[in-house]
Amino acid sequence: MKIKNIFSYLIVAIFALQLVACTNTDTEQKFDQTPTERTNAQKKELNDLLLSSEYGWKAIYFTDSTQLGGFTHLFKFLPNGKVNMASDFNTDTKMYNSQYEIQLGSTVSVVFTTASRIHLLSDSNNFPTAALRGKGYLGDFQFLYYGQDKEDIIFRTNRTVQELRFVKATAEDWSDLNKNAITLNNINGTATSPLFRLLVTNDGTATHNFDFDFNTNARFGEATSLDPTYDESYNFGFSYTPTGAIAKPAVVVKGQKLANFIFDSVNNSFVATGSDGVSATIKYTNTPPTLTDDYKVLLPGKVGARFGYFPDDLTAGASTNSQFFIDELAKINASLPDGITLGSVQLYLNHSLGNFIYYTFNGRSAVFHYIDVEEDAVGKKIIFKHKSWNGNTTSAAPSFLASFDKNLVNASGVYVKKENFRLTYANSVYTFTSSVSSFRMTTWLL
């Protein structure tokens, strides 16, 4: 063998021996601890991390971004397994004390061991939609530790194995969390807020309107184009901030991702702004995004029809009843003498006695409000015009009915919709919605 080749082989052999030596050293270092010692080291590492942040940690928890929004949680870990916690799950953003443990299962994890704010997302009896009945908000209270990314702690949720990041919290995160609750109220609205929401996108040259069906409990919305020629839709959840809401996934308009919706208090809207005139706006309206001809069943000359709302049956529990309507009912009962309550609100159209709203009571005689019926063909509404109370054309409205009744009988009219659901029975369900207030009543067609 030539000297040159021998030298080359020697070099390779020496290099291989060095690699083996390094590998053996690494292996020895890696396994110089017992399994128990390694586990305890990992547990200490995680616990030290949790205790290391001056103001604790913040996690925005999207348990399932395909049907739920995000919930902000703040954690301040303390010695001896104590943790102070706050969240914007609802308007109660106060800090509560709880307990946690560092446990070992498939990996090291942090487990919140006593009832706390994080458990609101895992309570199976507390569900935001019918599809999540018995499942709650799909949340976890055990998070598996997967290391660090710069200053963030990386966890995976125990149930769905999705990534959840703990980022270092600031003093402002704690002091401003109550502002998230203000945003929650702004987007949920009050009992008198308009019932309908629109998403309006602007691509810099044209605007497009979408019916925005937003579930306030789930913090999730579905936007459907109101223009049948415009094939676009958006589904996204919201997490709340002191100034607005963050959409996940972002709303994409002309290639721009719009996620940060800032609350505009002047126009009572949420606006995400891009560049070159691109924007997305969520606004509220008393006009249903989609108008129907369902009101025509009430017009003069049609077959007699009777619609009824009853406080003691399934119409009372319908989700389509607005809070304002429920409050107006309560005002009636509060104005009545003890022992007398409202029994029903019924609308009779094209009856042999005429057209009238029939108020029945438990404990007193019924009240007839006779009306004339007109069509608003342009606005696709029905207009109920006052004719008489109990046949007396000079009588004023009974004081206990005046506030309620004006939501049905006024010059602006009422929207009528035949709903696509049933309340157990085969009867069609119709809703009556004021065009000037957030009053919406659910009735049977009887």
C-alpha cells in the first residue's frame, strides 16, 4: 500500500475515534442521572420558569378556533403551589387564588388542581352552543411542558394536544384586563342594542356586505355574503383586548390579513384597517340583513291567521326572543296587581272580529287592541296601526301595556319571519321584530 494511502486511512481512523469518544462522553453526561433525578430536574425546571416572571404569565387560549374564540388568562405563580389567576371569560376579571402542581405523566405538566378561572372552559355543563352540549368549551386545566421558545413557555393541551403559549405578562396586562370586559360588553351589546350584525369589507374600490351571525357566548362568527354573485365567506373567532378584538383566523381582503378590530365608540362598530383603503368593519343594525316576504301572510284578504306567544310554553324559551322583549314582558307583570300575570300575547289577522292583538291574563279579563294592517312593500314590513282599545276609539292604552305595545303598533312597522326551526311540535314558528328597537317576539302559528 502506498504511503499516501496509509496516511489517508490513519486520518480517517483517528477522526472516527474522536467521534466515538465525543459520543461516549455525551452519552455518559446524558445518563449520569437516574430516571428519578432527571424527572425531578425537569419538574424543577418548569416550576422555576413559572416562578421566574415578575408579573406572571399570559395565555390567550383558543380551545378550538374552528368554533370558539379565545379567552385571556393571567397567572401569577407563587411558592408552595399557589397561583393567582384572572380571566376575561366574562365580566368578572378579578384575581382569584388557586393551587397548582407540577406532575409527571407522559411528560412533565402543570395541573391546576383546585377550581379556578381556567376550569370555566372545561365545565361540561357550561356550553356555548348546542353542538357543544355536554362538552363545555373544550378546555383543559392540565398543560404538558414542551420547553421554551425564547422567553415563551411552550405547552400542549392534555385533551387536544394543541400548542398553548405562556408569554410574560406585564403590569398593564393585569390592570387593563377589566378593559377586555368592556370590549366584551361592546360586542355583546345591551338589551337595547340592535339585533343584527353586518360585516362590511372594502377592497379599496368596492364594498361587500355580509350577514354576520355572531354567537356572543362562543365568541365566534360566520359571515355570509348578501350578494349572491359574490362568492366569499368568513368564519372566525375573537379574543378581546382593551381596545377591541383580534380575529383568528384573520379576515383576508384583497390579499391583506385583517385581524385587529378596533372599537369605534362614535359609530358603535369594530374596524380593522389595512393599506390602500382596505378595511373590514363589523356594525349593528335594526334591519335584518336578509328580508323576506313572510309578512304577506298577515295582509288583508289572506286566510285568517293566529300567532301566539305564551310565557308558560316553549315559545318562552326560544333563543329568538330578544332580551329587550323579555324585559318588556317583565315590565307588564311588574305593573300588574299582585296575583295577576300576563297569560299570552296573540295576534289575530283577518278574523271575523277584525284584526287585533289579544292580551290575556291570569287573574283578570283580556284586553283587545284592534288594529288596521298595512303593507310596506319596499321595506318588506307589516305596519300595525292603532284603531281602538276594547272597541273604544277614544281610550288610551292601558298603562301596563303601553311600553310593550308600542313595539308592535307604530308607523315604522314590524319585520315578520317564518323561522326554519320548530319548537318540538309541527307548528310553524314566526318571529315579529320591531324595525325601531331590539324587540323580537317568538310565536306559534296556531
